[in-house]
Amino acid sequence: MNWDAVAAISTAISALLVVVSLFFVWVQIRDLRKGVASATYQTIVKMFDDYASLLLEHPEIRSRLADASTPLDPTDDQAVQWLLAIRFDWYESIIIQAKRYRVIPEDILEHWMQVLALELRQPRFRQYWEQNRQWYHPLLGAEVERLVSREGSHPA
């Protein structure tokens, strides 16, 4: 028996098995990434639903959130500040997941940034951002600046 031929065949089989194994690892990583992206998006939707539920449960706060001409009593002011913090935390999550981890597709990110641009037109949203921007991730800060500068050059 020619041992060189046996060694060559076993080396070829080993190389083939390595290639097949790498293919299966690639498939598992791809599927894991899809699962993580889906779970991330579901978490973000849940965060949005929680915010929306708070607005529905407290219509008096919802109206004060939108109407900056009405002065707020201390209790309402605290509730409005908490709602705005929840909302900006939500936007921060979206930005970080999209820009840093790339698990939110660009079209979905752009949709929510259009919503943020609309909300930043409201004085209470803008005032909250100006007073609390230092607490948020720089990625959100850059996005808000982009939206505000675009809004300034294209008035509604």
C-alpha cells in the first residue's frame, strides 16, 4: 500500500471537511444575526408601545406635552419630563442599535428619524433636548443636529 497516496487522500478529505464546517458556521452566524435583529426590533417596538400606552392612560399629560403655551404645575411638569426622557431614551436605543450594531435596517431608521424630526418641532421636545442633551449618546446628538440643521434649511 502506498502511504503517500493515503496521506494525500486524507489531507484532501480533511480540507473538504474544513470547508464544509466553515459553511455551516457561516449559516449559523447568519441565522443568529437575523434572530438578534428581530429580537432587537421587537424590543424597540415594545418600548414604543409602552410610551404610547402611557400617553393613552394619561390624556391630560398628552395634551400638556403637545401644548407648550400652557404652564405646567410641578406634578405635570415631572410627568412630562419623564415621558420625554422615555421618548429620547427610545430614540437613543434606535440610533445605537442601527449605527453601532447595525441590527436595524436603514429604511426603518430613516422612518423613525423622520418621526423624531417632527417631534423636535414641538417646543417641549426641543426644550427637553436642549436641557438634557449631555445625558444622551453622541450618536443621538449628531442625528438630532443633522435633523435640526436640515429642518432649518427646509422649513415646514
